[in-house]
Amino acid sequence: MASDCTVRISPGTPIQPLITAGAVLCLEPGRHAGGLFIEVPVTVRGGPGVILDAGGAGAAVLVAGDDIAVQLDGLSLTRGRAEAGGGLRVEGFAEVEARGLHIEGNKATAGGAGVAVHRGRLRLTESRVLDDVLVTGIGRFDAERSSFGGQVLVREAGVLRLGPGAHAGTVDLRATTTRRPTLALDGGVADHVHNDDTLPGVVDGPASAPRARGGGAD
Amino acid sequence: MQARDRSRTPSSPEQAPAAPAQAGRKSGLGNSFLAGRLSAQPTFEDGTPVPSQRGPEVTDSFDPRHRPASVKVGQMGALVGRGSEVLLRTGKTTRSRELARVPDGSPAEVVTVDRTRIQVRVRVGQKNVTGWADAADFTTQPGVSRDEDNKALADDYAYSYFGGDHRPTAPKGTDTAQGALGDCFFIASMAAIANASPQAIKDAIQFDARSGKYTVRFYEETQSGMKPVYITVDSYLPTEKGNRKDPAYAGDPGGPLWPAIMEKAYAQWKGGYDVIGEGGTGDTAMAEISGVRSRSRNPASMRPDEVLPYFQKAQKDGLAIYAGVRNTLKMAAQSPLSGSGSGPYRGTLQQAHSWNEVEPGTLSVTDKGGKVGSARDDGEEGDKSAAILGRDVQSGSIDYQSHQVQVQYRSGRSPANAKDLVVEFEYHGMLNSQKTIIGNHAYAFERVVNGNMLQFYNPWGSYQPSPITAQEFLQYFDSLSTNAVPKNKTAG
């Protein structure tokens, strides 16, 4: 385990009280009680076998703070439940760097069972998201070397960038009468892009770029 | 999100209300409030002028002479004529054969435009028909919801006219009554905002008596803050065809209509009733109504001893408070199957409430005697039935609506006893029938009662929950947000 950990947390130890500004929380392998609420800059680091299980009681991770940098490494997020972003929800004007995540088994009633980005920016790399994704509001989601097994919804003024090695099955865009979402295909691939006939979003980049081979999390 | 069951005994069809009188529309200026007005410029209650609406293709006058220029292919709307029915023809000329007569106010989608004639798609019974009508009969309206049993069809409602000034005078959360649309997030948000600041609701809605139209002010978040958005809607609302005074969505017959007007404006803004019926989040909706960003908490991160102080403080600070209930809950294990040998083992799952159904993909059948391996259902959301699969299962099925389960094990494989087969699953519906807590539903918080209990408001206007404890809040709710809605009059 990395030596810059400020706290090592074994399964069964509550994580929330240990989320303090600047902390580097290192989770030991096993199932940890998820349902984190992050309003301060913090790093939450896992590794193989580290599971954040929200137990159906809320989002596995909710980033709500503004002007903070949050790092999430090597975590499996599961059994999160929320209106949006059951696995990971970015609601604050935060910069969230997420690497090596596995997001599966989460639910949401309004879309984005796995991930929802409403504000701020989420950069996702080397990850696999099996649940649906929602990019909405004024949120920005950058994905590289990651795969998306569920539907990816892009709404309002949300921006989804699929960078090198990012692969989404279906991306669905719909605008409102006052603003449009954007899908930027920047080296990444979307097998199918559905753009609403009446309220279309903006698709920037080739919709049929060849699928990236090698690398990535799929 | 949960729409309310609005089963009603059909009444005899009523004559659709006549189109409003033509008086006061001499200028035919469409939707511009500012140019050429003889009376004072319309303003919101706080004195902010209503901005000029330069809506491109929509005409807002009921004067039919102004409708033809505003119709475009793909537009959603309603056929609003001058009587109880609108005639559709097989061809574009008035000499063409009659195709159908549809009730006045029938939702329609424009398929073709040819000068003063339009071809529209309209639901007639259990199918869509495409016929020609007078463009003057078309009004732009938000698309209605889709028929759950056949998405190719719009729900069988009709737009009806609700004349008069229905602005709120003393709005409160209990004015809201969600209808047959899955937008509980929005209705509960309206209720929460109204509870915290009736003035905010009053500020949001302006009425122009001459045109009979409302302009609703929402807010949209940008990188530089909240920006006002003005949406103008007329006085037509979707209603039951059998009772043209019964709003299909928000609102009850004879009740306050401001929620229905605000809902219609929201639907028009977002792209249709069908769009907002897909659901949304309360934190966003509250911000869109109030102009102030909401603040969320994650119930999963809260300790029980934090819950009551949170609500007490929020109530003391006068915040609008919104909470969402989780979709499913785990049912207690049961052994309802009977059979012998390799089976089949059959049984009906016990549910705690008649509304409850198994959540597809969550059912397991486990042999506590260890003789046969576990089995699981392979259903997905929306399925009415599914297979039950397992290493030792030859065949199995579950009907999610009748709760019936059947499992046939492979030859030579069998549990020692049928009662060893333990069935577990998650269910959706009424998560707690004693407290009346409905799953996958949004609530507006009302107040702390008895010093330590939380009272919520169901935006249906019925099935109100009993006060719940902090522990129960954490058990049932997975979303929570507050909004510091302004109390005093706000500038646009």
C-alpha cells in the first residue's frame, strides 16, 4: 500500500468520520460500508478487492463540495441508490479524478445509476462502468481507457468527452428548448449515438470511429 | 417515479369548451407582450417586466387567422377547433373524404404542412391515424405522456381550456396533487418550495388576461450562476376525455391550478410531458424554481443522531426540504414453495401490500439443506416475467405480477424438503404500509412533530405518510436536499 496514506482503514471501520481536508484514506481489501459524502479535498485509495458497498442506503460516493480536488483510486462501487448517481455522483464544482474504478450493481430513479455528473468535472480512466451514466446540468465528464456497459445519457448542457480508449455502447443525447448537451468523440468510440430528433444535442467528432484496440479497461 | 393511480368512473363526455372570445386581439401580435400594447406592460408580482417573447414558430393568439404561419413539421400540440370535434380528412383539400372526427383538444403531432392545411398524427382509440386538418385548429402544446402499454400511442387525454386567472394567491405545499405522470420529483419540489416560501411561487407566475396566457419564470444554472428562463403557456391543460374538468396531470377538479400551470411550463421547457415524466432530481428542480442552488446530503453517510438536528436546523432556517425514497427494499425470507422430488416446486410469493411486486433480477431460491444449488431470476426492469436459472435447475419461472414461482430441478437433484427452499427478493411498491411510505417516490418535508418525528408530504395529495423516526428516515430514504429559497419578492 502506498506510503502517503494518512489513514489506513480496515473493513468495518466507518470511513465518513475520517474524511478530512487533505486526507489520503487507504482502504484495505474487503467490503467497506459505502455511502460517502465528500465536501473537502480528499483521496480515497483502494486496490484489488476493495469494495465500497452503500447497502442501498444512498449513493456510494457523493461529491458535493465546491472548488475541491478529489481523487478516487481502485475502488469498486456497488449497491448505491440515489435519484441520480447511485454509484458516484458529482454535484459540487469539484475536480474529481477517478482511476481504476469498477462501478456495478447501483441504481437510480432518474438516470445515471452508476455515475451522474451535474457540476464540476469528472475525469475517469482505466475504469469499467457497467451501470448507466448521466451527464447533465453543467457537468463535464472526461473518460479515457474506460468502458461503459450501460446507457450513457447526456442532457441539459452536460458535456461528455470520450477520449482515447473510451468505449461506450449507447450514448443518448437530448436537449431542452434552451440548451444542448455535447458529446465529444476525441479518440473514443460510441457504438451507437442516439440524438433526439426534436431536441438534438451536439455531436463533435466522427460517430463511427474505429474501436480502439488494446489498453482500456474492457 | 410514482404517478398517482387516477382511476375514475367515466362520466358522459362533455362538450369541449368553446374557444375563447376574440375580443382584445385586434393587433394580432402573437406572443410579443411589449410591442403596440394599449395597456401597461405586464410585470411579475415583484415588478420585474415580463420579457418580450420572441418565440419563433409559436403563435399565442387564439385567433385562428394567426395559426397557419406558426406550424412546423414535427411540432407537438393539440387540435383546438371551434366546437366539440375536429374533422380529419383523408386528403388535404376540404373536398377529401372524412377520415375521423376527434375530440376537440386531441393531442396531435404535425406530419406535413401545406399552407393552411396540415397532416397530423392523432390517437383514435387504440391506434394512430394520420389525417388532414385546418392549420388554424392547431395549437402548440407540450407532448403528452406515452401509453405504457403501447409507446407508439400518446396517452388518451385531451387538452381542455381552463379560463380565468389561476395564479396562486396563497400557495402552499398541499395545493399540489400529482396526476398520471411520473414527475413526482417536480411536484414534490413545488410543494417544498411553496412550504418554505409561498412568495417564491407567487413571484414565478404571471398572467396576461388579454391573451389568457401565463409566463412562468424558472432558472437555469450556467457557469456564471443562475439565469432566468421565461416560459409562456396558454390555458389549455391535458384532461381526462370523460371529464374535461379533471386535469390528467397535476391538479384535481376544482382545486388550485397553479401547480398544473407550472408543470405545463416545465414540460414545455424540457421538451414535453413525456420527458419530465421520465423522472428527475429534486435538488435540480427546486433550484430551477427558486433560482438558488440546492444542497444535497447523502443519507447513507448520516448517523441516526445526525438526522433530527439536520431537519430541525433546516426547518428553523426556513429551507425547502426534499427527500426521495429508495426504489426497493429487501423482503423477509419466506418458504412458499410446495412440491417434492425434483419438482416442480410451485408457490405464490407473499407480499406485504397489494401494490408490491418483486424487483426483477433480485430473486434467489436457496436450499438451506444444501442439497441443491441456488437459483436466481434473470429478469430486468420492465419484464413481466422471467426465467429462474441455476446449476441444478432444469427450468424455472417467475411471474412478477402474479408473484407465482415455479422451479423444476434436474433429474436426481432435489431438496430434502420443500420448506428448505428459502426465497428472498427485493420488492418495490409500498415499502412500509404502516407508515405509508411508497418506494421510488419523492416527498416534501413539512415539519418536525412530537419533538422527534419527521412529517413528510406526499405530492399526490393523498396517501400521506405518518410521522417517521430518524432511523426510519435512513432506512427508507436515499436522497435528501435543501434549498434556501428567497422569502421576499425577488427580481427577475
